[in-house]
Amino acid sequence: LTKNVPMFVCTMAYPTVPCPLHVFEPRYRLMIRRSMETGTKQFGMCISDPQNGFADYGCMLQIRNVHFLPDGRSVVDTVGGKRFRVLRRGMKDGYCTADIEYLEDVKV
């Protein structure tokens, strides 16, 4: 998953760290639903950047569980995965997407 990765522009996420989300915006509700339906169960998380829309670096989030509420909102239990660098930015149905490359840590 490195091309047209859905991006949630919100907060900072870190590998192995849980990141619970309350999703209420229609664009992100659609993004979460698609991530679950396609089976990838993951998306990128970046902080906002005034010039580029979102930061050049971020962290993949793996969806562990989703609780859909009757009014369409959802509570999403995610955990941080791999870190990445953004190569290209895009847009799909109101939410941001990106082509990314994963970052490798130097082994000690």
C-alpha cells in the first residue's frame, strides 16, 4: 500500500502507539468505510501543514476495531504502524491521498 493511500489529516501518530479516533466528518467516514470494505484496514495519518495541506512525513494506522454509531459517526481503534514520507499528494472524494515510501530505521 504505497499508491493513493488515504490520508487522515489530524494529529501525530507513532509506531506501536494506540490512536483512538472519533470520526464524524463525512469525508473521513467514507474513508474509514472504504478502508474496511477493501480489506486494507489502514490509512496514513499526518498533521496539517498550511502550505501543502499535510506534512511530508506521517505514520500508517492499522484499524483494529470500528464501532459504527447509529447517526453515522464511528469510534475507531487504531494503532501506529510504519512511518512514511510523502512523494505525491492527491485528493479523492473530499479526503486527501498520497503516494508514499516507507522509512527504514538504521539497525543498531
